[in-house]
Amino acid sequence: MKATIINIGDELLIGQVVNTNASVMSRLLVAAGMEVCGAWVVGDEAAAIDRALRRCLDISDAVLVTGGLGPTKDDITKRVLCDFFDSELYENEEALANVKRLFDARGYELTPVNRRQAWVPRCCTMVNNEVGTAPCMWFDLPEDEDDDWGGKVVVSMPGVPFEMQRLMETEIVPRLRVRFGTDSIINKNLLVQGIGESFLSDLIEPWELALPASIRLAYLPQAGMLKLRLTARGGGSEAPRLRQQIDAAVAALYPIAGQYIVGEDLESLPELVAYMLKRCGKTLATAESCTGGALAQQLTAMAGASDYFKGGVVAYSNEVKERALGVSPDVLAAHGAVSEQTVCQMAEGARQRLGADYAVATTGVAGPGGGTPEKPVGTVWIAVAGGSRTVAKLLKFGDRRAQNIERTCNAVWSELVRFVRETC
Amino acid sequence: MKATIINIGDELLIGQVVNTNASVMSRLLVAAGMEVCGAWVVGDEAAAIDRALRRCLDISDAVLVTGGLGPTKDDITKRVLCDFFDSELYENEEALANVKRLFDARGYELTPVNRRQAWVPRCCTMVNNEVGTAPCMWFDLPEDEDDDWGGKVVVSMPGVPFEMQRLMETEIVPRLRVRFGTDSIINKNLLVQGIGESFLSDLIEPWELALPASIRLAYLPQAGMLKLRLTARGGGSEAPRLRQQIDAAVAALYPIAGQYIVGEDLESLPELVAYMLKRCGKTLATAESCTGGALAQQLTAMAGASDYFKGGVVAYSNEVKERALGVSPDVLAAHGAVSEQTVCQMAEGARQRLGADYAVATTGVAGPGGGTPEKPVGTVWIAVAGGSRTVAKLLKFGDRRAQNIERTCNAVWSELVRFVRETC
């Protein structure tokens, strides 16, 4: 079963908002064994929405649409769908009851504008949106001799990410499964470190060429590492056979490239860190200057972080480096905040004061301002402390703040993984 | 001038990677006065890429493509472009020199696989990619009686975000400007708090209906606030007139809805916080349990955070709450980590120990595990401390970790904005 995605909204097309909806929707569809064969972003413009609908119906069985359902004048999706299906808007009782319920719960009075939320095309099936006032509409395409869209489906959902996600999980994906049945898709990810994409490709070429036709291989270079993804796809009943094929392929890869494989089915370096610390039963603390909390945030974004993460200090000012981490004022005066001496004291201070087995620290000039001839923007020191040992490393990046922070985090995780592997 | 975007990559279609490239590209194009009329994500599949190219050429002047340029077998963009333009691949000297330069710089030996990076379609103009080995290719569409693509442009860039961004900024956008000339687009954002989208829409309807035809209004509900975006668009020489129109429209809005407008041209709540703290000359510290560093990370993601942000403590364990923030063991024993008493002591401890004018604190059960009947998942306490006053607030969310962290951050920023406005 093939699906396409249309995300509607000027804010997406001008780049004001990153389109996370598309990836959330794709993940849910793929996990349910459906194939996403395209995702389209269009503005709040009738002709563009109409065109996208036609194109998506041509190439897929189900078209999942988000956005443009608000009560304000810039939201036109319902009108476009009405024209597209040659239908008319009417006030749907069920939708009105839902809007009223949500307004009552918040203690707001229902205005005429809000009441418009309950107007939907007469030809659609309503899907209840428990957590929002915008409607969710399911359209079944009739047989028509001018096209081959008969039996296909268009679903229009709100663009608010958590409303969309809840609707997809509880209503839309289950209904699509019933309607279309689904393929089996088995994915396996291998995390690789210490070898470049092209070198790995050379190394494993004979293995890659010998893969069965049902398995597709992808190289996904990511921050600080490379992910190899094996995907096997087949009919709904073929899952066990496909899983066997994947397992056999992975087993055959280890003798060739096993020394570079650092983890299976881990999505990112922070996941690898979490996996290793939990396996060793060790704890971690963070001391961050230039990364400003990003290290702690990446760990605590994952459930279960309290198993291995004690906490951290964001030591943005020198005052906090001294007060909260015990960095010596003499060291700061003699070597500056961005120095090997300071970063080592930060890591050691965090480890001792927060009572962790390991600690990591960062200090640097993230930019775009704050650089000096001696320490230009992009100069970063990182450290890892554990047992009686502290290692520090100097990094030199460019002048982009977000990238410098991201790369510093990746370098810290890579160093920590190496350190833990050696000491645990 | 109209542009479209095609991002190629199976990792995007299965939702493994969020497509940030599209929003970065859109922002750069829009800032240069170009209109983005669609963005398409397709997999590494020849027919899908070919179809997307045709459709994008039908509706736009320039088609900007990313991805699928790696040296491995799953990357097929160059082959598809060759077929599309009826051209052939050859080893380009300039591209080979670039690949060699980058391999030399890293001290790697050039393998046959890497050498493939320098093979490009004969009909393209090479654009040098200073920071990566993948080529950037510019294709001019010839006049042809079968289509009206003559004079249009296709550009193929690497999908690696920083390579793409650098190419867009330094090469592609400037070249597109020269080629097509550009419209004037003036954007103005107003940050609104304290009124719902539909109520605001009712309130300002007469003003909205009186806007000149050149101005488009959009309502952008965002976490914890609403953004009103006015966009004026006209010819390349019309910028001054459009700016006057926007200024007049904004001036006319203040008498109607001024009490809800909290900032102009600010993109987010953290930006509003930064703006207010800098204006008052005050400093902030953070004490985070359930947000795990996200508050600090959001502030320090913005350049210049050291002007007002002293630092923070990520007090994930009780031990760190006691050691680093001075929360009393008795309070933790009597009321638990997720309590009004604890969150107030966290905020006060951070303010005093880190030496800031204001401090914010969070403690809660982010989930999905860790809930109790008394304090279920989604129970969160937040506090703001400043002067001799500390205010705390209980929040109750659902069971989604990422959403609970995000909403807690937004609630903290909203409370802090209110607190600072009252006390500064």
C-alpha cells in the first residue's frame, strides 16, 4: 500500500517552521508496513493544493493531508476539498459538539468564528479529534471513468503536531490498515564508527552484491558516525522469512566489518552513550559552557535517563564555573575560560560535586561573536573524566553557532564512548 | 521568480531524518525575494525523481535538488539527471581536483569509489563545493518545443546540511538573483499572547478587511503564543512603498489589539525572554529537573546569551538537587522531588548560588515511566524566583515525554515573561 503526504502551510514554504509533521507521519506509516512514496509541501493556495491532491492520487492509494484547517481566513483547506469533491460545507453536529466540549472545558465562550470549525464537506466521514477543535475528515474516492482513483482515500488532518500525531496513531493508521492491508517491512540499523562511507563501501562490496533481492541497503552518514540500514520488504505474511534473511545478512557482515560496528538498532550517538552506560552500570555528569545545556538535553530527551545521568552544570559565566564546579580563579585568570586547564577542572569538578562515575565538559567560542586572534570563533576544548584519568581535546570549527554546538556534542559523545569502552 | 525544492533520500521518506534542509533552503530563497511554490520529498528511486523534476519544472523557474550524490550504490541522483538531460557522465577535472584536495587535507588515500564523486553529467556547469567531495551541478534548460522549460534552471546539491547551506548562501542564491532578478518581499511578525486565534480574528476583522491587496496576513499559532505575519510582495523596486504599507498596517493595529502584542519580529518565546532581560539589564539562572537542560539549551542556542544568562544546574537526581542547589533533604523526604516546596527551593538556590537576578526551576514526571497514583506522568511544578518573591505553578500534561518537556519550557518562559514584566 502506497501513501503520500501533503503538508499545507505558508509557514512551511517560507521556512519559518521546520516540517516535523512529515517525518512523524512517515515513521508511523512505515512502522505499520506502508510505503511512503512522496511528501509534498504547498502553501495556503487553492490551485497548489488541488494540483498536489491530483498528483498524489495518481501515484498512491492514500493521501494524508495536514494543515489549513484553522478558523481564520488564511486557512482554506476545507474549501479546496469541497471544490475538489464537488461537495458543500455544512455544520456537522458531531464536530460542533466536540468544539463546544473543548470550549466548555477551557471556560471559553463559543464565538461565530469558532463555530466555523464544525463546518465540513458533506461528502466526508468525520473522524473525532479528541484534543483539538479542528476537524479530521476522511474522504473515499468514488469510481470514476475519468481517473483511476476509485477506492483511494484522502484524509485531512489538523497541522498542530500533537493533534496530528494522536489522530494518526489512534485513528488513521488503524483504519488504513483495515482498508488496505499492509506489507511486511523489516528494518535493521547498524551503527558504524571509525571508517568513512566510501571505505566501508569498498570493504563490504562483495557482501552487498550477495544480498538477496528483498533486502535494500542504505548508507546514512550522520553526525559523528555512519548508519547502515537494511530494509527487507515483502507480503503481509512474509515477516518471519524476511527477519531470517536480515539476521543472516547481519551475521555475515560481522566477520568482514565487525570491528567498526558499535551498536545495533541505535539511532544516534546519545543512544549509544545511554546503552553503554546502562550496560556498565555507570553514571555520568555534564559540565557545559559552550554547549549550554545541549548535552544534558540530548540525554534527558530519552526516557530512562535517570538510570545513568546524575545531572549537570551549565557554567555559562566564569562565576558559575568557579561557584558550581570549583574551577580555580587562578586557572581562569592564567589560561582563560577556553583552555585545556579549565575544561579539565570543569570535568573533574562535575564528577566530584555531582557524584558521578564519569563526567564530560565543554568550553569554547561558539560564535558568531566573542573570538580573539588567539582563540578564534570555533575554538572548543572538551574533556572526559573518569577514575583517576582526565583526557582533553582541542577542536577547531567554523563560525556557525548551531553547527559548532552540534559538532561539539558529537565529539564529546564520541570521546566518551571511546573512554567508556577502554575503562569499563 | 518561483522556485521549487526536491529533497531526495529514503531516510527522509521513512521519517528517520527530519527534513531541515527544506526549511533552510526556503528561508534563504524567501529572504532573497524569491517565492517557494512547493517542496517535494522523494526516495532514492529513478522514476520518482524524474517525475518530481518534470512537475517542478512545470510550475517554477528554478528547481533546487538535494541528496543522492554520495559515492555509494544507493545514491542515484547523478544517473537520473544524466538520463533526464540526455547527457553522459564523465570525470570532471575540477571536481576531481576538489575531491583530491579534501582527501589530502584529511590524510586519506583516494579510492576508486571516492573518485566516482568527480563524475558528473557532461551538460552541467560545475559549482565548486569547497567543504565536501560531492559535486554541485547547475543545469540550464534549453528551449524545446515539447515543453516550456527553456531558460529554467535545475541545481543539484549535496544533502549534507552544512554543505548545502554554504552552497546556497555563497553560490546558488547569488547566481539565481543574477539570472532571474527578484521580487521585493517584506515580512513583519507580531508576537501575540493572552488571546486565542479565533478571538483575535474576531477582534481585528475590520482591520484585516481593510488591508491593501499587496499585504497578506497569516495566523501562526505556536507553542505558548500566536504569531501574526504580514507579508507584502511587489516588484524589485517597490520595497520602500511596501515597507510603508506594512508600517502603516502595524500602526493601525496597535489601537485595536496593542495590549496583546508582546513583541515585534521575535520568532519564539526564548527570543522574547532574551529581548526582555536584555532591555531590563537583568540576568537569569536555570534549575532543571524534568526539562533536563532544555531551558538552558534554548537560551544558549541564541547568540549573545552570555549577556543575560549566568548558567544553570540540571538537577536530575535528588543528590544533585541537594548538592548543587541546596534543596533541603527534609523537604525532599517530606514532599518529594515533584512538589511546590522543592521547585521553590530549586529556583531560590539557583538564583543565590549562581548569582542571578531571576531564576526558573522545573521538576516533574516527564514520562513515560515514573508516575504514581498521587503524581501521575505529566505532573510538573515550575517556579520563577526574583527579588524577594518566588511563584510556583502546577502543570498537568499527558504521557508524551517530548511534548511534556516542550510544554514545560513554554510554560516557564510565559511565567518568566509575566514575572519580568511585573517586576522590571
